[in-house]
Amino acid sequence: MIRAGRASLVVTSVETDPDLVTLHLGLSPTTVTRKGEASRSGRVRGHHTWAVDAGTFSNDDDDQTGTAALTALLEQCRAACGRVGSLPADCRARIVWSADSDSAQGGFVLTAALAAQIAALGVDLYGTVYLGDGAERDR
């Protein structure tokens, strides 16, 4: 079962300034990095990154979908529905979602309603489930 997850709406661009992405989408980002800035490793960034991060959410036994973080992000980004597709051509928008499973199977449920919200936002979802070895379950 999925025990925790993280989700972000990420927009990258080569030319479009992150401040314009903020104005265009009507959302305040939680993270912005700018082209030309040095990363922690010292590499110079070749593109801008603008992101809204929903943070980490733990899933409880009542939520068997495993998508609490994704659900929270979509609610947070509701104002941007219908706007993502009209970002400048150099912008690439997507949802990045990851989850932690407590077993060797990473089952989650992407409900029709959740898929409809993703479609309304107009982005693809890039997802990763990190699988546990099942040892916790066997104890």
C-alpha cells in the first residue's frame, strides 16, 4: 500500500521568465530557479524552473488510493485549469508525483475524477512509485 507521496506542478522554460509563468497561471510558486544561476553542485542552470509543491502527504488506512499528495496538488492548482496550454511555446509543464510503498507492490488508484482534473489542468503526469521490500508487512 502507498504510505506517503509528494507532488509538484513544474514548468520549465528556456526564455520565458518565471514571473511571467506566475502571472499567466495565476498561481504563486513554492520554488523558482533561474537560468544562469549556479546549482549547489556548481553547474550553471540552462533553463528556468517554476514549481508549485504540495509537499509530502501520508496516506492513512481510510485512503486506499495512495494519491493524497496528488489530490492536494490538483486542488491547489485549480486556478490554472485551462491556462497551461496557452503558456509560451518554450514552456514545458507537467506534474511530478512520487509515492512510497510499504511492500514490493506499489498499488495506487488513479480515479476517473482525478484523471479528469489532470486533463482539465492540461498536463501530463510523470509518476514513480518507490517499492519497499515487504519486510514491514511481514513483521
